[in-house]
Amino acid sequence: MLAGTLATAIAAENKWLLLITGYLFWRIFKLRKRRVLVISTLVALGLVLLTGYFNYWVGTHTLHDVQTGTWRIVVYPDEVRHNGSLVFLTARYPDTQQKDAAMVRARTPEELSRFTGSKLPTVWQVAGDRQPIIPATNDNQFDPQRYYNQRRICNELRIKEVKTIQPLRRNNVAVTCHVIRRQLITFFNRMPGPLASYCQQLVIGEQTQDNGELMENAKRLGIIHLFCISGMHVVLLVTLVRMAATYLWLDLEMVNRCLLFFLPAYLIIGGGSVSLIRAVIMMELILGHRMLKIDSLDGWAISLLIGMAWNPYLLLDLGGQLTYLLSLVLHVINPRVSSFKRCWWLSLVSLPSILANVYEVHWLSFFASFVMIPFFSVVIFPLVVVSAVTYGCFPLIGQFTNEVLIIFQQFLSTVGHFPGMIPFGKPSLVWALILFILTLWLLERPSFKKYGCLLVAYTVCFMTIHLPLTGEVTFVDIGQGDSILVRTPFNRRVMLIDTGGKLNFKEPQWARMKTRSDGAKRATISYLKSKGITTIDTIYLSHHDADHIGYLPTFLKEMGVRKIAVPAGMEGQTQLIKRLNDGHFTGQLRGVTDHDQVDPELKILHPFNRGAGKNEDSMVLTGNFGGQSFIFTGDLDRQGEQAVLQRYPDLRIGVLKLGHHGSRTASAPQFLDALRPQIGIISAGRFNRYHHPNDDVVEELKCRSIRPLSTQQYGMIKYNYRGQSGKWQTKLRGDELKWTLPNSLSN
């Protein structure tokens, strides 16, 4: 039977959460301090109630179907973004105080200016569709539903028509902060690059599209946190303000009181990230410590409780884990230790969280952090802040800072491209906890023996990821396209059948996107990296359609690829050669027919002769994995299916990947009767323009007791096997996205 891996993962999280909570209470009980035990119990009960209420609130505010209508929404000017002709914004409903993630497409440059040009809050009258936010549909994929839910956003609004835009006539402190934030964005945009991007990112937490390479290098080196507003930035800002007040002979007590009122407003102006919330709460407690009479560690605990009261799932995200974990370590370690040791311990403590979320780490990360953190604190950040404050009057300071930033970025680019990325993979929840607990045990009283235990644990964890006992056949939810991973036990061979892809239509200059969403990076490549896989032995391309080979350059840039196999006659096509050149492919390219064999695990059944790489020339592959026989038919049409049956009259299959995404041009009744599969896999996109799968095809499957499994309904579909047995798993249970499904699958 199929198991919903999402439900399994939630159950596993709850189980380990209960174990951790039980362990903590056992430690608290061993202290034999009744007051501590009572307070801890009350806090735990409070968090349980808050979590329950949060889940109830999300459940009651999340739609279960599409609602079409006319809506009146409030739009703040700093919450409007655009990429090409697509405009993204946060829609606020004044009557219910709810928020939606909204999107509208501008049809002309004037319309784009109308949507994005306002510097004040506006009220929009719009027509469109409100619908639930689709969750992650592949394992280890970014989950937009959880991301938005934690920000009190449960639905999305797809705007079809903007009828009117009028100014908002009411005002308050929050609205004023949003207006100030928009004014700062406009002001910083007038600065030269890259200074403009640094000011936006470091002063107001505004992510830009211009520094993609910089962010990629910072991520590779493990210093991405330096470019987000964090505790360090708040401390530096407060320090600069207090220094300026001292030079101006202002009363520091008065300045502290002003900061106590300003910092909450800065939460809105700074973008309200998790790290900023923690930093502001901590700074508020530090500034008011004389009144509150609490130490820094108590302040950290209070900031955590306040953060979890707002977002009970705060510690499930990398940002929340790092900002609270690293600040805790800074509070508990001896302040007299050298900066080298402090940086080393911070790197060790953060490593399990980084591996569980990013799956890889660069060997230069520790050295980059050790060098960059003080340089960033002493040079880069003060220069950026001073430039932001003085640019209107003294632009020379900003121009000098801009030259420094250009050199800094060139240095990061050079170092970031050094070889040395370690593809560790994603530790399981159990292993992540083991590594974290062993790290805390080490920091309690360091010794060579403890270092040895931690090294052994990392080694064993690495081996379990890179040498798995099981293999898999995985149908990735790549949207309207195909992408199928075949991996044998111990990762002896990794094969990919098609890459998926998306048609890119030619757009006018004003509507061209600065950054394009890449489905391969989000889905297949992210999954491969989580498994510690960086090299694919063979990529099989069934034919030349973009929805099967469009993401090929991404795979060639992100992964090592040894061989590419295509239907004979397609290997010389200009379209394919261009994609190979874009990805700098240096491996072996082969055009194959049914007489060839590239990998022993997969047999080629079609094409029989050289062709043009069209649907009728699709490569058909078959193989046996875990006692189950599979056939992968690409977009082969019914005539081709009949030809395969004539060539292989005794062919019997357990699992059929339906041709052409369930179109009526494939999966002929005679083909189904001859193969006698038990399961039919359909790889198709939600709301696709072709209305795949065809209702008649699905009905033919059901009439023959062939269970249809569609990536539209179940997301990623996996067959994990060991020896001659295996089990099916799906990312979704199957009932989460009924409102997106065609009638044939929803019934």
C-alpha cells in the first residue's frame, strides 16, 4: 500500500520532539528545584496551547477550494515587487485583517508602472481567484505553504483584473513605517551598484535580484548570514547611534529611551526577519536591564519564548535555528576565549543545522567566517551605514565605499569558486540530533576523545547517506514534464530519464524577467544533493521536446554527468547541441536504438531506427527493480506502442509510465491489455493547458484495475527497494490538492 511520506515525517518529528521534551524535563527534574520545574511545566503547557491555537487558526483560515470574486485589498508600497511583467504583493483585507500572497501580470509598461509606482499605501479593487497555497510536492523541496503560514498568510490571490487603485485614507504607526521603508528603498536605488544592494540588504533587509552571484558565493562559503539583518547588525547600529550621541553631547539615558521606542518600529522598517525579531527583543532587554533586572541568558530565553509565541515553528527553519542557537553559544562560552576558538565552536554547533537544510558545506567555511566576520563588522557594515546616512549630502563617501565593495565582491567571487564543496547530504532527524548532542557534549569540556567520537559520528552519518542499502525509482513532480530518477543500492549507478523543462515564450524588453524560476534546482537537483549525489552516470533524453530536455543545462552546470543517451538521429540537432554548450558538457553523447545498451539496469526497446527526436521517435526503456518491472515510454504515440508490442510480444510490465503525460495520443487499450500493469504513473502539471491526463485514458486504466498515480495528486512518487522487495511512498496523501485535479483523478 502507498504510504504518505508527509504524514510519516510529521509523525517522526512529533516522536522525536516528545523524546527531546522528555529528556529536558528529566534533566530539570534531576535539579530538584521545584520552582524551576513548575515554571518549566507552565511554559511548556503555554507553548503547547499556543501551537494548538496556531494550527487551529491556520486551518480555519485556509481555503479548501478556489473562490472567484471581487476583492477590496490594501497594498503597502514596500511590499510590492516585480519580476518582468509579474507583480508580487501582499494583499491585506481590511474587513477581516487577513493577508494573502497576491500576484498580477501587467500587460503594458504603463500598467506595470501603475501597479508598482505608488509610494503610499493604496486600496485596490480587484477581480480574481483566491486559492490555498500549494505545499512542497517533492522531498527536501522549499515549502512555500509552511513559509507563508509562519507569516500568517494562508492563501494566495491570483488577480485577473485591477479595476481601481485609490490612496488609503487612514494612517497609523505601522503604515508610517511601511512608507518610510518604501522611501528608503527608492533612495537606495539611486545609489551606484553594488552599494545600493548592500544598503537595501544590510539596513532594511530588502533582498535584491542584482546580487545573485554574490549571494551564491556567500552561501557556498557559509557566510550568507552576514548579508541578512541579524543580531550583529542591530548591535552595530545601536553602537553607532550611541557613539554619535556621545560626540554630540547628548544624554545617553535619553538616547536609550528613544532606542527602546525606535527598535520595535525598526522591526517593520527592517523587514521583520526571524533574526531581526530576536535581535530587537534582546536589545530591548539589554537597554532596559536596569528596570527588568535580568541577565543576558534570561534575556535570550525570554526572546525565544516571545519568538515562539508568535511563531511556534520558529526552530524548524534554518534561520530560526541559527539565530537562536549561535546567540546561545555566545552567551554560555567563556568571553575570554580567543576569537579563533569562538569561531570554531560556532561553526561546529551550526554544522548539523546547515547540513540538514543546505546538504553541503565548503571546507573554507570556517576560515571564511573567521576572517570575514570581524572584517564585515569593522569595515563593510560601518562603511555601508555611513554611506546610507550621508549619501544625500556627501556622495563621495558612498562612491569610495562602492569601490571597496567592488573589490570585496571580486575577492568573494574568487574564493567562492575555489574547489572544496563537500557534498555531505541531508542527515536524518535522528542523526542531526545525535550530531548536535555530541557537539554540545564536546563543548562542555573539550577533549581529544570527544573530538574523536564526534568525527566517528560524522563519518558514519556520511557513509549511511552515500552508501544506502536501498535503491529507488522516483518520479519527480517537475510540473508539465518528465524527470525520473533511477538509483541502485550503494549508489553504484545513478541514472536520470529526462530532465523536465518549461517553454519560454519570447517577451518584450520591458517584460523580461531578471531571474527565472528553475524547476530542476527546486525539485530534482535539491533532492539529489540531499542524497549526497553530485554525479549522474547517464541522462536518458527520451526525445527533443522542451518539457523533457529543457532543464538539461541546469543539470550539466550543477551536477557531474558522464554520459547522455538520446534517440538515434537526435544527437546532431542544433537544439540539443546548444543546450550541451550552455551546460559545458564534456562527457559522452550517444544516439541509441533498441540494439544498444548504455547501462545494464535499463534495456532500450525503442526507437528501432534513426529519427528526428519527435514524439514518435521517443526512447522507451524498461528495467526490473526490487521485484517490480517498469517501462518508461516518453511521449511515444499509439502507433509506436503497437510497434513495440509487435517487436516484443511477450512483454509484461508491473508499472507503466504513461506516454505523453496521459494524453489520448498514447496508452492505447491494446497496449494496456498486452502489458497488464498494476500501476500507471502519470507525470503532468497542475492546471496544464493540455488538460492532461485525458479523462478517457484514466477511465481505461480504472476499467482494467490499473491504479493511476499522478504527480498532480501525489507529488513525488517513489519506489524504494532492497533486494527483491520494495514499497511505494508518496510526498502527499492524495487529498490535499483535490481542487487542482481534473475530474478523472478527483473522483
